[in-house]
Amino acid sequence: MVAIGKVLLVARREIQLLSRSRATLGAAVLLGAVAWLPVILLPLHRGSLGIASFTEVLPLQIALEAVILALLALLAGAELFAGELEDGSLAPILTLPISRRACFAGKCLGRATTLGAVYFAAFASAGLAVVMTQGDTGWKGWAAVGGAGLLISLSAGAIGAVLGCAGRGRVRAFGAALVTWIVLVFALDALLLTLVVALAPPPPVSIGEHGHSEIATPRTATPIHDPHAHEVEAEGPPSGSLSGQLMALSPVSLFRLTCLAASPELRPRLALAIPGGTGAGLWTTVIAGWLIWLLAPLAVGFRRFLRVNLS
């Protein structure tokens, strides 16, 4: 109980510092842009003024969140410890009866709470505007994309915290965060998507492609009671599960996979790309992937924070 109280004390300090910081205002503006731009830009693209529906904004929403949220969270996580380690303002806290473990947990909790509240306010306001003007059709898919966006923000923030725990200053931490963002969002994500496309089965042959011969060819019906019918259908490599596991290797690809799996409007597209792997096994991969991307960076960052020189 004493340890939890110390964690909450450090978290409260972090929230108070962020509430007076201009960086928090900048983050709120960026998050507001991510939430509101798809809703406003799509009607402008059609040559009209107004608010787009939930179903219309999903593709653009996913594209914006994958790029902007990852960058914002990486920078916020890198600054979490790099700033106070550079100016020495973190050392006085540890002179109090507060362990490094409580300090690390409290600062992570405080920053995640603040940015999560700003994130929720931005997306809740945009969602409320859509409901009031266009109705609630497609709100489940939009909520799924918003929830996945929060997960990628937390995981990218944890990765940024690892970069900031090295104690090399803000500039180097921000530079490392930018390089990491380029690797995750562009290089690794493109590589994984290429592999998933390569593993996807070829599209079915359209009816009528072979002309009159296709109609004239006699076909025999497969008996329902034939025990070998299901065996033939089950043949082939389990490309669905492998594709899902490949997408879980990057938080950006995992974000897209979560959006497609959780959105009722987008789930049919996922079934085409990953046939046979969209059931319980896919959700096991998604949940395990997010747990790894959230907890593994925090564990590495905590070990770095225990060894960093605060003097």
C-alpha cells in the first residue's frame, strides 16, 4: 500500500507538470487534428461542407493514426525521462524515500493518464459531432479504430521511454525516436505487408472467364456424406495464422490488424487477405502481440532506468 501511494504521488506530480506544459497543448492540437480532419476533409473532397459518417472516415482514420499517433507517442515517451535526466530535476525526487521502481512506474502512469485523457477528449468530441449530424451507423468500427489507436499510442510511448532512459539528453532521444518511427512506420511495416500479400491466396477465377467451354464441361456433384470432401478442403498451408503472426511483429501492422478484426465494416476485407485465420486464433495473436509490445519495452526501460547515473 505504501509503494502504491508513492507511485500515485509521482504520477500526480507528472500530471501537474504536464498540465502546465506547452507540449501538452501541442499534443492536444495534433490529436484533435487526427480525430477531426477525416470527418471534415471527406465532405470537402466531395465539394460540400459538413460532417462525414463513421463508415466513410474509417480508411482515412486508420491511415492518419498509423503515422501521426506513432510519431507523437514516440516523442512523448522519449521526453518522459530524457528531459529530467538532462536538467537534473529527477534527482531530488529520489532523495526522498521513493525508490526508482516507484518513480519509474509513477511517471509512466502519470504521462499515460494525461495523454489518454487528451486522446479521449479529442476523439469523443469528433464522434459526438458525427452522431449529432450523421447518426450512429458504423460507430462500432470507428470505436474499434479509436481503441486500436490508443493501444499503438501506449506501445509507441513505451518504446520511446526506452530511448529516453539512456540519459543522453533530449536531442539524442528525439533523434532516436525519429529513426525508430521511420523504421516502424515505413520500413518494417512495408516489409510485413509485402510478406502478407505474398502469402495471400490468389483470387478465385471469375465465372465465364473460359467462355462456352466452362459451361459445356460436365461437373459432378460431391456427395454430402463423402468423408473425403472435408479432407480436400482442409489441405493447404495455414497462411491465415502465419499472416496474423507476421503482422504482430510491428505495432503499426498490429494496429491495422486490430482495426480490421474489430470493425464489423472492415472485417470482410480481412477475411479475403487472411482466409481461415480470422477466428479465435487471430484474437489470441492480437492480444498476445499487444501485451508484448506494451510490457516488453517497459521492462527494458525499467532496467535501463535502474542503471542510469542521476548525479
